[in-house]
Amino acid sequence: MGHNNTKGNRKFIKGRYTANAAKGERLVSSEFQLTFAGHEDISVLVRTSQIPEMTREDVEDYGPNGVKFNQHGPIRNSGEIQVQCVETIEGDIPQFIKDRIASKDYV
């Protein structure tokens, strides 16, 4: 059993692995290509400065006979992240964002 419609690219995988391994524990950001539905002519490289924390709150409680226990509570999702958009000198992205905000157009 396996995937018969895929082709392995060992050079690419090894290159990406080596780059990530070299960064080690310092790797705290993410980088991805963003495209917009209905605006396929526009794409931007997005860099985040830090991957947001997503953990669970600790909940302390007391049970029968005064037994104290700790449990995992609700998800703590501090979703604030700094984002940097990288583009060429043409400046299409800032105008695109301004137009979407002004027209309240959700893409």
C-alpha cells in the first residue's frame, strides 16, 4: 500500500530539513504564500514574527475528602501575531488591502 501518484524529491526535502535543523530552537516564525479567491493575479509572501501560543489553562479543584487535583481547562488561544507582507516595489498589495477595507469586501 502507498501513494502511487506522488514523486519523492529527496533533494528538496533534504534542503528544507537542513535549513530548519540549522535554525533549531530559534525557529519562531512561519512563512507562506497567500493568494486571494477571486483575485488570482495577486499573491503575497507572508511572514509572521511569532507563532502564537495555543495551550490549555490549568484548572485546580478539590474533590471528596479535600483531595486536590489539576485538570486541563479551556483553550488559551492568544491569536495575536505580527504579520509582514513581502512584495516587489510595485506596491499592489497595500492598495489591494486599502480597497478591501474601504469597500468592506471579505475575500
